[in-house]
Amino acid sequence: MSGDRPLAGTTIHTKVPIRDDVEREARAAGGAAPKLTDDVVAAALADAAALLRGRRSEVLAANGADVDAAAGRLDEGTIDRLRLDGVRIEALERQLRATAALDPLEREIGSRTLANGLVVSERRIPIGVVGANFEARPNVALDVAGQLLKSLNAAVLRTGGAALRTVTVLVDEVLRPALEGAGLPPEAVGLVRHADREGARVLVSMPSLVPLVILRGSGPATAELVRLAARNDVRTLAHAEGGGVLYVHAAADRGKTLALAGASLDRLGVCNRLNLALVDRAADELLAPLLELFVEHGLDVRGDVPGAGPLDRPIGYEWAGDPERVATVTVAVVDGIDEALRIANAETSGLAAGIVTEDAGAAERFLAGYRGTAAFWHAPTRFTDGFELTGAPETGINVDHVPGPRGPVTYRDLWLRQYRVVGDGSQAR
């Protein structure tokens, strides 16, 4: 934000030591977390929707300043994601109300009585304070904060400097007043009030204050934060890479193939759009119509097929994350399901892959063999989305190959397991 003046009414720090400031926000959030309850959080989120409508002009003014400051520095795709307007704010209002209305997280998973009379119940308890680092998309501030509060966790948010004015207004003029109005500590939503990337590095280095951080953003920057968090014993849920795969099987129907490919390309700058088309050598008659469809969508086609340009990136390279070449798709010919699965599993992010085929056995084999977060048959990978699949907005999509929340992460995933054991005083081992 170098040299940009903050709007009146916002608090953006420039000279306060960053670590001191982030620690202060995290400690305050930690003190607020135990006071969160399901009913009151739901009321606060509903109030936040009303406040967002009432303070639309302040939000739009801050966002206009952010967009003006970004002009000439950021690419058009990033600026479009940064920009808010009346329609987008109305969508955010609806989402806050929808989140408020969702059923609370069921806290008891199950219980049983042991032979010695001990009653053992398995429960979901809040984490406490969860951090979130996200790119210059102001809507994510409300998405993530809403999910964290809904799970009864406090939040410390950190956004890219390009969106800091807007996010500051959303926190200070919408979320915090809504919490306070509902009788909750406003500090339950904290904010890193610095544009410097050091704020993100600090956020992933405080295991006792912020044990878990949700990371969303570009691949290399997010990967760096994941490594730094690991060195500091901070767990992360990272959404850094995406890219949908469509495998056109030998038994694919031409109409369904083209419909699925088209439905997967309604937006190019999103992680779950069609990124890599794998066409079975036995279905090569579908190559020409596929390439024609891609050209009609204004795409630059790269790969080892006639009519495509040379592929100068790894086969799984995510074009949506490349502002200079976002309107690109990769096409490759494969020799059967095994090769398609090998590429989808080993050479892409593992976000999502789908198959188009009239052979149910082949479809089942592909679905069973894919190890990514979402597998599709005759459906576009664009549905790899928390709200579409679960009815709750997501904090991001986690592609880790470890136990824990994977795929679209929502408030239903943000908890710790705890055993509660009740005896009568007579039990001993």
C-alpha cells in the first residue's frame, strides 16, 4: 500500500511492530473464544448481514480506494476479484444470513458404556483461535470469519495489502459491531492491520496463540507459508493449487463430452475450472470438436495434439493461477484409464477430476482410482465447492494427503476430537 492513505474511520497500522500487533490481536481473540455460543453467534451473523446493507456506502468507498490504488499494479483478473459492487454486496448479505441459519455443529459424536461402568462420549470441541491468510478478495473475509464463528472459533484474519482498506471496514464496521450488539466480545474477529507480508509470516509462527492457520492464495507464496508454519509447529489448511481434470474415455458420448467441457469453463480464474483435458487415444475423433469448443471460448490450447501450441509448462500446471495466461487449457492424449489416473494423481494438484463415459465399469474404476478431493462422473469439476456440495460456504479447499478435513472445508470441519469420561469413583485399572 506504499504511500496510500487509509480512509477516515479505518485503522491500518504502518509503524507499530508487526509481531507485537498480531500477538495482541491473537491474545484478544483467545480471550473472546470461550464466550462464543451457537445461538448468539447466529444472531450476530444475521446482524452482520443487516449492518453490511446499512454500511454499504462505507464498504464501497473503501473498496473503491483499494481498486484505484491497485490500477496499473495488478492484473485485470486480480482487480476483478478485488472489486465489490452492489450485486456482490447483496450476495455477501445473503451468504451471511444463510450461514446464520445453518444448523449448529453437532457436538456429541457418540457415547458408550464400558464394562466397568465408565461412560465414554466422543465430542467435537472448538480449536480456539484460527488464523486465515487470504488473497486480495474482500468477500473471503466474511466467508472465513462466518465459518470460524459458526464453529465457535475466534478468528485472526490477514488479507493481501491490496484489499486491506476494504477488509478493515468489513471487520471494524460490520463484524465487530454485530458481535458486540449480540453481547459477544468484538475481539472474537481479529485483523492483521499491516500490508507487509511479514504479517502473514508472523501469523504462522505463534503456535500457542494461533495453532491452526487457513491459507488461501497463489501457489509459491502459500507453499512458503506452509513450510514456515511447519517449522513453527503451526498446523495449516492450505488452498494453494487447483485445476480440474476431465478424462474423455473411449466410450464417451460426444454430446456429453462437449457439454461437460463447456460447463467447466464458465469462469477461467477459479481453481475448479477445466485445466487439463485427457483424451483417450481410442476417442481421438473427439479431439477436433473439443479443440473447436476451446477456441470458441477464446482459449489458448497447449499440448501434444494437432492444432495446439507447444506445452511449455508441466502437464498439470494450473493456468487459473497465471494472470498472464489465464485463458489457457492443456490437452493430452492418453493410452487408457491407467495413464489418465497416473497423470491426475501424480502430476496435478489433486483438487478434482472427472470422467465422461457410457461404460459404468470404467467410470467406477476411475472413481475408485482417483485420490484427489473430488471425483466426478458426468458432472463438471466446477462443483468442487463447499456451498454446492455441503450447503455451507467454505474457508477453502484442502488438498493434503493426510487425515483431517480435506476438500471443501466448512464450519463442520473446524473442531478437535475430545473424549469425555464419566465414572462413579470406583473404577481403577
